[in-house]
Amino acid sequence: MGRTGAHPGIALGSLSVWPMTTFDLAALRRFVDTFADRLHERKDELTALDSAIGDADHGINMDRGFTAVRGKVAELDDGTDLGTAAKTIGMTLISTVGGASGPLYGTFFLRLATSLGERSEADAEALGVALRAGLEGVAQRGKAVLDDKTMIDAMSPAIDAYDGAASDGMAAALNAAAEAAATGRDRITPLVARKGRASYLGERSANHQDPGATSTTVMFESLRDAVDG
């Protein structure tokens, strides 16, 4: 299915029938492979962004973490449910990614795991609920809100956009999410950071692109493309 022309949901009385597009273990594996490839390709870029306002290790850490995740997910049995697969991702990130990224991304996937549970596949609605659970976990763990200049500034608008487009199907919703994440990433670049190591720089953090918001945008783009096929 392409990114445009997604089939709308069919309303039957008070009920809404979601399009048949689903997210299953095969799609999750494609997502992990795509995200891992793009993190590796952009490792130096992410590290350079982090060197301006952080510890100069975001690209290195994320590349290492998702290389490990790729290996763990490849080892899962084909009958593994989505909750177990997402938990595997979260625990691997927590154990392999240093700095703040490991706990934050790890929490995101652990909350996805709890929401998805024993499902073998998720429809557009269920995936949206899981993504929002992940957002809430990251916000709680990082104690961040919009305009703090963190990954929340890409993730929150992405999931709002997903919800707004979900009735048009999963592909359309994920496309909207990826575009909103990029817009959020760019919107906060002029701001002064209020959280994390970047906040220690005060006014000097303004006009630097946030590495966490950047990798979050790459994540939503990878998720979109994995489902889009």
C-alpha cells in the first residue's frame, strides 16, 4: 500500500470498521531492520548533533543498541506475540544503550509491550493505543513536556497526528505521524533546552537541532516505511 490513497474506514451505524492493514511480527522485524540500518547510516550525524549540546554519543549509543536489538529480534520464534517482541526490544535497549537514550527508548518499547500484550497482530486502533502508551512512559520517565526540547517534541505531535489520521488506515496514520515528527523536530531547533544535558548550556542550546528529536523522527519514518512495504 502506498503512502497516499489509503482506504478510509467504513462506517456501519455507530461502528467503524478499520481497514485490514495490520502490524504483525513480520512488520515489526522490518521496522527494526529499517531503523537499525538508518541509525547506522546516520550515526555520525546524530553524534555530531549531540556533540553540540550533549555528550557526543547519541549516534554511537543508538547504533549499538539497535544492532543488538536486530540480533535479538531475529532470534525470536515466528509465533512470538507482539508484546513479547516489544519487551525484547525494550530490555535490550536498556541493557545496551548508555546515557539517557537507553532508559527512554527502552521505556517506550516496554510500554508498547504491555499495551500490545499477547496479540499476534494489531490493527490501526490498537497500534495507536500502544504508541500513546509508549509516549506516556517516556514523558513520565524523562519528566519532559512539550517545548523542553527533547524527543517528546517529535513524539507527541507524531502520535497526535497518527490518531487524527487513523480512520484512514494504518499506512496513512503512520505517514501523518512521520511528517508531524519531522515538523516537531524542526520547530524546537530555535528553542532553549529545558531538560537534559543541553539545558546546562542555557541560551547556547538555541538553534541546535535536538539529537533525541532527530532519532525519534527517524524511528517514525522507519515505522511508516516498514508498514508501507
